Amino acid sequence: MKASKFLKANKYLIVVLLFVAALSSCNSNDNEGEQQIQLSGVTLDGDQECCSADEAILVRKFLYTVKPIPELSFAVGDKYTVSVYSKTGTFHVGYNELFFLATKNVTGNYVKDVDINNLIPLMYMAKMDVHHSAPASTGAESFDESILAVKRAWVSFIMDGEWTIGYDARVSGSKESFAPVSIHVDALPEGQKWVQSFKAGGETYYLSLVNPTDWKTGSNTITAYVSQKSTSGVTPYQEASEEFTVDIDPRMPDMGFHTSPDNVSLTYQQEGLYAGTINLTMTGLWRIYLTIRDSKGNVVAGGDNTNDGFSSLYWDVTI
């Protein structure tokens, strides 16, 4: 009887404790908790602007792989905030990916209806009293159909030092222009070269190697953007108007300049992106000699056989 009276008197306490235990289980980082939330498939707070619970989990997982860039984040109207991320939270010479994510200020929910445009990197050269821009994407787009709330853009800085970046954002019905702010671009580690320029037909082009730090020994897909310098020089350098073929000849300078088999030239894919195959047989410094051919197969840059017998146009990458 005493036990029965105790349970009856404390039934509400028991219910509360069971609820707290269940909530803690759902909020844990284990896969079981995530799977339970993913199966719900409902829109958070009934808000059609925002991701479903499934998508929100994928966004949160993605955010573990990047770091914020606070100086590029800002409020859009009084309802939303746009946050910007990169792999390291910093910038370096060459190709840099930027990821944009909008949230609702009241709920913190992720918003899918987002456009990022007019991304403008700009550098002021005080000694010459001139400004110049750099290769960049025209805007930001969803890069993964399962996480539509995250938009990706890229910039390829052509030198280290102080730059500014500005952009326009539209989140649902609100639009704002983010005024350019100062950022610092780091030099690459010594012995690395991930962006190159060449001239052809009176125009200047830039070759921006994409994420070479992701390469491993063996066969890798090699991608790069080919951008054309703008006429003014102060607007972003965007997709080249001509199509090229980029022949590659990877060599190891520290190992007698030996090469590797089964390499495939980079050819045009879409929106300025070129892709091929590079085979890296061992770790160390690889110098990737480049020969640029036009649409008719004529060599327009590189492939000039300098004193060492190789092209003067190359990327340097250490894996």
C-alpha cells in the first residue's frame, strides 16, 4: 500500500523525468537521434520559407565542415540574417569557396528562398593608384539538391594583401546590398602556385585550380576555372568567352622530373569550369606544366619549352 501511494503521489514527477530523458536522447549527436528527426519530414514551425526538419539536419551537418566569416555576415531587412562560411574561415591566394546561409531572426530556421548576386572582390594598389578585381562566380547557387538553403560562390584572388568584398542578397521578399568590407588574403605556402594567367588573342585569362588540397595519391579529377579579365579591370573576371583545352604534364622536380601515366587534358564542362584527370603516383611536390590550346587545337599559351625543357606556365601543388 505504501508503494502504491508513493507511485500515485509522484506520477507527475515520473512523467516529467521520462520526457526529459526522451528529449535528451533526441538532442544527442548519435545517428539514432538524427534518424528519428529525419523521419519526421515536416516543415519547421509550419513555415514554408524554411527547410524541413530533414533538410535542417543536413544543413547542421554541413556547418561542421566549414567555419564562419563574421565580417561578411549581415542583416537583410529586419527578419533575416545572411551568414558566410568557408572551409577555413580565412582567404588565400587562388580559388576560395564561399557558402551563404540565411536564417530567420526570430526562430533561427534556415531559409531556402535566397539569391546572392554581384559578388565583387576588389583590391586597391596604392603605389599605382589603381583598383583591380579578380576571377569570381557571377553569384551563388545551390550546389547540393539535399541542402538547398546553402548557396555556394567562389573567388580566386590573384595576389595576397588587403581586399574588399561586397555582394547583394535577396531573402524571400527582402533585398539588401552588403557594402564592401575589408578582408585579408593570405599568401600560399612557399612553393605553391594555384592560379596562373596567360594571354591569347589580345585578352588576359586566368586559370584557377580548384581545391588541390583535396587530392590524394592515385587518380584524381582535376578541375579549374578559366576566367577572362574584364575590360575595366574593376569588375569581376568571369567565364571566358573562348573555349580552350588545357593539356597537363605533371612532374616531380625533386625526383628528377619524373612524370606519371594516364593523365587527361582539361576540357570545358560548364560556366567556365574545366575538368580532366591527373594521376599522382606519390606524395610530394608536383609541378603541373600547362599547354593551352584554342578550339582549333592551336597552342596559344604555355608549351614553350624553356631552358629546362618544360612549359613556362604551370601550377605547383604538394600532396
